[in-house]
Amino acid sequence: CSLDAAYWADRYAYICDEAGEIYKFQPRKSQEIFLSVAAHFEALEVAIELLVLKGRQVGITTITALMFLHRMLFIPNTQAIMASVKQEKSELIARILEACYRRCPWWLIPRQTKDRIGQMGFSNGSILSIQSGMQATGIGQGWTPICVHLSEIADVPNPKRTIEEGLLRATHPTKKMFQVHEGTGGGSTGWLADTWRNARDGFTLGLSRV
């Protein structure tokens, strides 16, 4: 399990859907594609940094949450941040993580520690901050996260300041970095459209960060 996230997810991952139903995780085709792209960068031993322009209900938040949970459980001292502009998406992230953790066998995973509201900690030193709402500044401030997930980025107020000048300066593109920014788009012009086009061109050239 510690060496293969897909092996762990196939045997031990349960997820909670929007209706509160718990079921065994079975990857959708979109999630399989996401994993193959992440595996591509992992094989190159470079940072996994993805900007995902997606349709609705394709499971990117779920698969990212599971991959982050895998890292926190099996790689000590992993610092992770997951944030959404929308309150309901942040609550869904928390449900995904809690539902899966509670159903893992006790002998396989570190125990969960008591942390402040909005945080999830483990006895191996790993910690996750789940944020609801996107503040204008300060994402990642005081942290050096190696796992970062931002959802609904089209709705981020002042993304140049919040993401480029704030969050990205707190991250380092080492081979341990796993960073996912995703959203459904906000039109064909503006910061997200320009950033996505740059990321697309960089991906074609095999670059890990633009």
C-alpha cells in the first residue's frame, strides 16, 4: 500500500457521495486519465503540478482527496492544503477523507490526532488543512505544503495575488510536490483562460511548471 496508491485505493478506499451514501471506490474513466497523467510526471521524478479545466461531476476532487490521503497515511510529515471557494465543496472534501480513513484497517494506518477545527492530523506527523472560502491573501502562509488542491479556481477573487503571488511562492517544485488546481472555467478570457493556455503549451513541451 505504501508504494502504490492505486493498490491501496482498489482495496481499502471507500468514498461518500453528495447524498451521504458510502460505497467502495471504483475509478471513473476521467479519474483513470488523471492518474495516468500524474504517473507520467512521477516517472519523470519531477513535481506533479496540474491545472485541470474540467466538466462537472467527473470526480477530480474525489481522486485528488484520495491521493492526498494516501500520501498523508504512508509518507510521514506530509503537509497538505485543500481549499474550495464554495462551502459545500469544502464539506464534501472533509466527508471524503473521513469516510475513507474510518474504513481503513487500524493496523494499516497511523492514528488520527486531535487538531484544530479545519485540520486533520495523524500520529506520523502528517497534517491537512481544509479551508472553506478563498481569502484574498494568505493561502499557504506559514506553511511549506507538498500537497495542494484548489477547487473552483474560476471563482477565486484576485487569483494573481492569491495564487501566483501568495500560494505558489510557498511551494517548491521538487519531485515530492503534488499540486492540483481545478475548475469548470470562467469564460475564454481572463486569468484562468490565459493560465490554462500557458499550462497546456508547457505540458506539450514536457515542462512541469510555467
